[in-house]
Amino acid sequence: MQLRSGYPDRDIKVYGGDCNAAIRTALEELADIRWAPAFAFIDPDGMEVAWETLVALANHKHGYRSATSNKPEYKVELWMLFPTSGVVRTLALDPDKVSAGDIERAN
């Protein structure tokens, strides 16, 4: 990979495939270092990102501090490019043409 060859001193792992499936594997492998800073960049082509994927990212760092700690727990920093064109394509200008499935996808 070009990223790894450009930074040979870094521990870089790339998970290919559908992020909705691969994110669970990645988060499981990172479970032992949940305390470490984490950043997720989500760049969907359309409306493919499942809500469960975002929930998994939000919950990843939960519980890394002891119950007696008064320090806050931090979440995964998330940068998501919002697919506005997908929302526009999903929702018609005429409300009578919008299906229940379209509304669910947009929500």
C-alpha cells in the first residue's frame, strides 16, 4: 500500500471491503487500546453507511476507564462527509412520490 510505504515507521492497517462489516473486526482488534485516541473518516458514495456502524463507533470507547474514575471518557472522533446528493435523490420534490422506504433511508 502506498500509505504504508510512505510511513514505514507507523503501524498502519487498512481494512478493505464494506465498512458496515469491516468496522466490527477493526474495533474488536482495537479493543485492548480503547483508551487511545481514535479517528474515523467516513466517506460514503451514497446512502450505504448503516446506522449500526455509527453506533458501533460511538460505543467503541465506552467503559475504558474504571467506574471509580472521575475523568471523562472520550469517544471516537468522527468526520463524516454527508451524502447530500443521496438524500436529494431519495426524497422527491413531490411528497406524494416519496415512499415510506425512502423516508426511512433518509432518516
